[in-house]
Amino acid sequence: MTDRILMSQAQVGPIEEKYVLEALHSGWVAPLGPHVDAFEQEVAGRVGVRHALALSSGTAALHLALLHLGARPGTKVVVPSMTFGATANAVVYTGADPVFVDARTEDGNVDPDLMLESVRTLQAEGEHVVAAIPVDLFGRAADYTVLEPGLEELGVPLLEDAAEALGASLGDRPAGSFGRAAALSFNGNKIMTTSGGGMLLSDDDDLIAHARKLSTQSREPVPWYEHTEIGYNYRLSNILAALGRGQLERLDEMIARRREIRQRYATAFSDLPVTLLGKSDPERTDHDDNCWLTTLTADRGPDANALVEAMSAEQIEVRHLWKPMHLQPVFSGARVFGGAVCEGLFARGVTLPSGPALTDEQIERVITCMTEILTGTE
Ligand SMILES: *Cc1c(COP(=O)(O)O)cnc(C)c1O
């Protein structure tokens, strides 16, 4: 039997091994340490922001930024419906209510005009909207050309969920540099990994200083343990930061491989009735995606369920797009603006194997199986 082809497997090698062993040998095995400091500086430098705060997850980064922005019971945070649950969960941790917004067809990212419209509607109703969290879906920046000035005008802080988008850019600006602050994730299957981890990025000194304090149980700067607000245990360990530094050295190489894989799919499927998300809009040449996951919808024929099942039978892991938040049982009471676009994408869209460790033979196998299923010659 052939090996199962996975969607996005982490890839580590001798560089990562060297960093992690160095961390172990140095004796800095506790949370914090020199690799954490260096990792923060390197990521901040790469994205072009003043501060980076290494944390135990991307969810923690969203949570702490929201707390600083004043999210609490009685406030609202506007969130794309098509995202990973973590974006909305972080809002709920603060006691605020997530309000969901539909996607746009061409890339599944939040519809920027509808996001602004939802804020205007909520404000007109007297609601206090403390943040909007556009998500850079599957490694493609949301439409900040509309969102940044629009939210600024409405007086609502923009928190960028760049968990999937390190290495992507829009125009000359890297993902992670938009809005008041941004969250990155280094979870196991993301564009690069620390096994588990995340980072909060910002140019705002106060925001990062506050989040840093919250992340270490809100310890006050006195000789004993003194607390004036509730804190969290959210820091990243020195060993994991070492792994992250190794991954960061190879980030461009890993992105290049994911891009190559996307290009192969695009070429192979060009005559088939499919649409690659983000590739259907030739006008938007300002987007430089990191190609974390290549996603497609079949224009006719098999829906997402059928594609996932048929590919699984061939030992190929193909997954559904994020199930919209407004369809999640846990958010059944939440408010949503629109919803039909992301429902349609969810019904027909799948993510293809996209990891940098895939061999050319494996990609060929994905292409062959997908072509057979889509053309019904199976
Ligand atoms: C992965 C992810 C997160 C959460 O990151 P973790 O490090 O897993 O906590 C948040 N938002 C989006 C869009 C993600 O894909």
C-alpha cells in the first residue's frame, strides 16, 4: 500500500536540530531565555514591526491583544465567519461577543466592505465595537487597502489574524504589519512551527508591554509576587523558540517549495472545471501569498464531501475549508452579516496537500487522482 499523503506536514532538519541542541546544552530549558529574545527580534525584523512577543500559541496572542483593546462582557468584536475557531474563541475568552461577517468569493477572505458595513450598523445601534479581526486566510492577506483606512475612520482598532500568513504580503507590506497588532501562529501544521507557539506583533509600546505582563501571570515589578490584574501563563519556552529560529532560517525555502507546489496544481488543473482560490482574480497582482495551503472549488460535479472521500480512498488527505463560524453549534446564537458566500465555499471547497516535504511523485499522484475524480474517469 502506498503511504498516505498528508496535507501540511511539518519539516525539520539539521538546522533545527542544531538550534534545539544548543538550547538544551545551554541549560536554558525553562520558559524564557536567550532564544526567546532572539526569536522575537528576528521575527519583528522580518515583518518590519517594532515589537514581537513570543507566546505559547496564536490564540494566546489574539486573547492578550483583545484584552488590551478593552474586549470584555458587553462589547463586540467583528470576525470573519470563514476562519479557524481560534479567532472567535479568543473573543469569547474575554467575555465579548463575536459578530461574524461573510467572505468574498474570489479568495474566501472577509468581504471588506461588509466588514465595515457591519461595524457601522453595530455602532448605529449603540454597540461598543472594540476590535475587528480580519484573517489572512490560507496564507493570503485580507484586503487591507479597504479595511485599514475604513476601520481607522470608524475608530475601531484592527487586529490582524496573520496566523496562517507569515511570509505573505500585500503591496510592499508584509502580513503581520497591518493594523494595531497582529497574531502569528507556529502550530504544528502552519507555515513554520515551534511545535506549538505564537507571537503578538505591534508597533505599540504600551500594547506589547501590557500583553507581556499579562502573559507572565501579571507579575508587578516588585521583589515579591504582586498582582493588580488577572494574568495568564502564556510564554514560550526557550527550547521551542530555538526550534522557531531554525525554522525561520528556512522559511523562505519552505515558502518557495509551497509556491512551486501551487504552481504545479495551477498548471495541471488549468483545463479542468475548478477554481483555485486567490487565483481567480488576475487584477489583484499586489497579493504575494505564502501559499500555506492551496485550495480549490470544483465548478461542477463533486462537492467538498465527495472530493474529501474520494481522495481519502486514494490515501490522500484533502480537507474541507474552515466550516463557517455562524454554522458552528457553539456559535448558533451569534449575529452574522451575510453568510451565503462562505457557506457556498464550504460546500464546494477543499484544501490540497501543500507541505514542503511533499515529493514530486506525491504531487503527481495528487494531480492524477484529482483529475480522475473531476473528469469522472475513475
Ligand atoms: C492556527 C490559527 C490560529 C490559532 O493559532 P494557535 O497557535 O493554534 O493557537 C488562529 N487563527 C487562525 C486563522 C489560525 O489558522
